[in-house]
Amino acid sequence: MKALTPLLSALAMFTLAAIVPATASAPTSTEPAAMHATGHFDVKVAPQTPDNPQARASGLGRLSLDKQFHGDLDAVSQGEMLAAGDGTTSGAYVALEKVSGKLHGRSGSFVLVHRALMVDGTPQEWTVAVVPGSGTGELAGLAGAMTITIAAGKHSYDLGYTLPGR
């Protein structure tokens, strides 16, 4: 678990961007318009104990995520992260988190999937995307990707998304 703290600290030292797919043409009447939700979030990350022999044998770190989103996304999320590497020169993490609340006033939930690599001390290939088909309630059909920026210890987001009927 001690190796995970440097990985999280190293990730927090850089401004990172998720890959947001570009649209080559303007939306038609059947394509929903691209939207953006921006704001900041608070996050608590807590190491978890491996709960089975296979998890212990893997040597991977497991962490829980607890977030509060503010701004255009007014929501909470809980999730799980798996991490590997020393966190200062190399490493990686994957995570899933379920977000529940309101996005531009529309209520529901959705799931985000994260992936990031640390290569030679520099974060690369950090992506955060909405899991297809995970939207519920007024967020059913949600699609998109999130950019996360960490500057001076503060976390902010930009969620580029489409939503049917919007």
C-alpha cells in the first residue's frame, strides 16, 4: 500500500486530460448536441485490505473512492481503484465509480471508467469515460468523457457529453 501513495501524489502533481472524441460534423436532428458540464470535486481515497488469497497474491493496491461533485454536476460517487507500480517513475491504475445526482438539473446515475499510466514520472494516457448504457433516470442514454485537472491540490472536471432529448 505504501507504493500507492507516491503514485497518487505523482498523478496529483500534473494536469491530466481524458480523451474526448471529436465530432467531424455538426449534429443533425437525430444526433444529440454535445454539452459540457464543469466544476470541481472533493475526493477521499482510502487503501483497502485485499479480501481473498488471489487479491493478496496479485500485489496490486486496492483503494476506495468517495467523491462529491460541485457545479454543473451536483452529485456523489463511490468507486474502487486498482493500482500497480512504484508511483514515482512507473505505474498504472484502473477504476470504476458510480455517480448519482443531477447533471444540468437532470437526475439519475451513471458509471465512469478510469485508466491511467505513469511513464518515467509523467502521467500518460489518462482516460475517464462514461460506461455505455450505464445512465439511469433522466440520464439514460448518457455518453461522453471527462477531463480531470489537478492544480495546486484542487480537482476540477469538464464532462463532454451527449444526452438524448437535449
